Amino acid sequence: FAWFMRPIMRSAGMEVRMANLIDGVLADLMIGLINQANMKNAMVRVGNVFRVTGISPYGPWRIQVQEDSTSYAKHALNLTVSGTGIATISATDFRAKPLLDYRSGNTANITSKGATIIMNEAALAQGIAYGVFVLGPEAGMSLLTKVGGRGLIVDSQGKFLRTPGL
């Protein structure tokens, strides 16, 4: 599986690696297999990536997104979803192993605490979530709008920035 770590595409100052998309690919694959078995209601979670189809036994699928890095105040948002992929990236994911800027080889300067993205496919949600997280709140929201996704970004102060309709 070492080939997942190698870049699969390079362009001026950018490279794409499959290692950051594998959770979403696996979630999409599992939902596809579940659908082929004629099961229409399922939720799959691989790491911080969800893929849902149909409804839960209690109604629409609900996923809670929270910002809990502060000592006192906690912020949470309950998402009600169906037939989508959801990916969450958090700054806490990179405490032990910081996110690198592969162009410079240095630790990336991250200005977000997290990002949760909803797209049709989980792999696409995961890829966009990484991009939005690295870009930061303003540029990340611009990217999310351009690709037609929905989601939220938690800025460095813990404020939730949401796309319309979320």
C-alpha cells in the first residue's frame, strides 16, 4: 500500500496524494456494495468520513459536528442528511503529526480549527474538506461555493461559518 503515499498528479506547486482520500473512497465503495445487496438504508463511517443512504430506524440520519477545543464553551451543530457523503477535518487530527506544506517541506500554517463538508460522494467531500481546511475560512468558503458543496468551517476563534441552507 505504499503507492498511496506517492503523488499521483503534479502541477505547478501542487500534488495530489491518494492517502488523504482513502477513507472517502472506502465509504463510497461500502455504500455501493450495500446498495447492490438491496439494502437501501445505511450509514458507513470510515475515520472522519460518513456516507449515508436512505433513513435511519428513527428518521433522517443525524450527525453532530462540534467544536470542543476550548475549556469552557462548546459549540455543536446537528446535520440531518440523506444520500450524501460527509467529511470532517479537525486541527486536532494534526496534533501528533502536523500537516505539511509539501512545496516548502515546512509545517503548514493552518488558520481553521476544522471543516465539515457535504457532497454527493464521500471521497469528494473528503478531498474538498482538506482543501477548505488548508485554505482557511475565507478562501475555503470561496472554494466550497465554487464547487457547489455545502458545509461549515470553524475559524481560529471557534466561530462556525456556514454555507446558505445549512
